[in-house]
Amino acid sequence: MRYLSTRGHPNRKRFSEILLEGLAPDGGLYLPEHYPQITRRRLAELRAVWQEQGYAELAFALLSLYIDDIPPPDLRVMCGRAYNRDIFGTDAIVPLKPLEAGLNLLALSNGPTLAFKDMAMQLLGQLFEHELSRRSQVLNILGATSGDTGSAAEYAMKGKKGVKVFMLSPHNRMSPFQQAQMFSLQDANIHNIAIKGVFDDCQDIVKAVSNDLAFKANWHIGTVNSINWARLLAQVVYYFAGYFQATASDDQRVSFTVPSGNFGNICAGHVARMMGLPIERLVCATNENDVLDEFFRTGTYRVRKTAETHETSSPSMDISKASNFERFVFDLLGRDGARTRDLFGTRVERHGYFSLDRQAFERIVQYGFRSGSSSHANRLETIRHTHRSFGLMVDTHTADGLKVARNWMVPGVPMLVLETALPAKFAQTLVEALGCEPDRPDALQGIEALPKRYTVLEADAAKVKAYIEAHA
């Protein structure tokens, strides 16, 4: 399997080459040259793997379709180390929680940081350590987080040999729990940098540093954000696991609703659908920062400026520039690298928006995409309804997903809402909605009171580069 850039760079690379790289040299994102096709017979075989051998073996079977330059025995061991009861507290790893008729939650937040990001980061840590050991090389990971990516990456990478993490986050824009999870880590290889700005400023700095090819090569810069194909690939697995739990036969179809800010989580669903998983609808749920919802309704992708990016009670989706969105648009345009480069590398960067032509816009429905947005009032009401009706607390982002999902359900087609985090991470809003604190694991009691270790910097790529040079 070879990988290409969404912006048409002529080089093709193997998986292990792009694993540590992040962005392609032309600023594009990597995708496989083709999506392996899952026939009905192979889907039945994968269902048997899931039922008889579990999540780790299902992950190995699917990842093997895309990774052919890591010895299969090594990859199987890494999947087993990443996905097990000791880490996720359940053999199912991603158990399905039925709610009302046809509506389900896919529980993705059983990992060490209580967020779905653990699903990819636990594997990414294994892959990085394996490849760095093989190369006798070091890696300085540069990432941006709006809340959950940072803690999941840091918990997966802390103590890893040959790895340092430089994680950018918007200063005072995360929940107290999210800040504490990251900033309380005292491991010497973890560096938290709070940027004076919003998440998009952090993401822009990561891209600016990654596009400085000389700096990137000299300091061995890699990324754990969802611009890294390996992370998105790991997320494809739980779409298959969710499908197998929600259906009894391989001719049934399902829909997924995904709370989305950076478009990585739902892009993994797009990949699963392109492979042949019988997905009826992929519903993109946003909060008040509704750039993606606007696109799916109108065909116009308009990035918001910092002052226009709302600070909400579902802060991990306070994003107006969805970096993974380019992968979907590349497929939507028939994998035309030149057109994709023009839209993202020219029009978005210079003018802040682009609009699809009518023909491309009409193709969106063929890919199964729908969308909707949710407000703070919607979140509160959904949290109350879910607790009252099912005795279940949900976090604010999952509440956004549940609210939007109900608008797009199809009779006879199970709807799976992807749970993004446990409610303990957003206790303030849960108290506002329900009048009580959500439960949290014993190990995380009082985490907000722990000493914090972080550095505050201006939203300036040069200053971040200087910090990396001083600490890499």
C-alpha cells in the first residue's frame, strides 16, 4: 500500500514513512492510493473475528489492509497491547449502549483519559515506539488540542523512549478537568504550551512548523493530531465494531452521528463507508461553531476568524478550521489534487472560504453525509432528558450528537451516536443541567488541585520553534 498527498505531490510513500511525518511536503494530507474493498463475504469473516477473538484481533485484521511494511506478528502484538481490558476496563473495548428504539451510544471513552482519543493514541504510542526503535531515531511530537487530543497523546507517550511531546492548547479555553489532566503531568518528556488564542491558532502553528521542511527534518518533528493518517486509521476500527454490535446480519445498514470539530472522527467513518461498510448516513453534529454544518447545507466552507469562534460548553468542538476536512473534499472532487490544492492551499488561505460548484455539492448526498448544530440550551435539555429517561449521564459533546441524531433517524436503520468523552470532564455543565457532580474514577479525584506544569506563549510560530529548539 502506497500513500499520496491530497494536493497532488508526485511522491508515493509507505506507511512507515508517513507515520512519523504528519503533513505531506506540499502541505497536503496523506491518504491511501485506494481504499481496500470489504466484500460481503469478508464482512462476515470480520464479524466472526469480532465475535470470537475480540477488538484487538479485529483491529489487526483491518489495519493489515493498510500496513504492509510492519511484520504482521509485530503489528498483532501492538494491537494486543493497545486494546485490552487492563487499559479500557472491558473486553468489548467499545460496548454499545441501547437507548430508545433505534438509537444507541457507542461507548468510546473507557480509556485512561476518559475520551475517544484514547482509541487511536494507545495504538499510536505502540507504533511510534516500534518505528523509532527500528530506526534508532528520536521524535519530537508537535500537536494541537482543544481538550482531549492533548491528554490522550500525553498519557500514551509519557515515558516512551526517544519521544518528546510539545502540545499546544488554547490558554484558558479548556475545562478545568481537561487542563488538569494535561498540566499535572510531571514527566520530563511532556511539554505543555498554552497559546494566547483559540484552537485554530494552535493548529495553524502546527501546520506552519510542519511546512518548514528544514526545521521539521532537523528537529525530527512529527504529529499526533488527526492529520496523521495512522491516528485516523485506528479510528476506522470502531465503526466496524459498532456495526457488528448493532446488526444481526451483514445485509443490514446503520447510521452514525459524530460530534465533530476537526472532522477526524467522522472522516474515519467516511473511510469505513468507502471500504464497503454498510453505512446509510454519516451525520456531522456541530455546536455553535457551525462551519461544517454550514458547508453540508450550502456547499460553502467559510473559516471563522478568532473573534468569531465561540467559546462554548462543548469546547473540544470550538474549531472553525477543520484540518481533516481536506481528505473528504479530495475524495468528493474525484481525488483531483490540483483542485484540492486550489481550494485549501489558495482560496482558504487567501480568502478564508470556498464554494463548491453545483455538481460537486450534489455529490455530498451520495457519500451519505448529513449535518446539524446544537446550542448550549440544547445540550442542557439533552443531558436532562438522557438522565431522566435512561438514568445515564452524557458529556456535552455527546449531547450535541444525540440532539442532532434525532433529526436524521431512518425507520429500521439503527443510529449509533459516537460518545466522545465521559461527563466528568465537563462537570460544570453537568451541574448546571442536573444539579449534581458526575462520577469520576478514583484515580482522578482531586486532579484539579494537583501542581501544574506548563508554559504560556503568544500565538507565534517563531516563538514555538524557539521553545522546541531549547527543549527538544
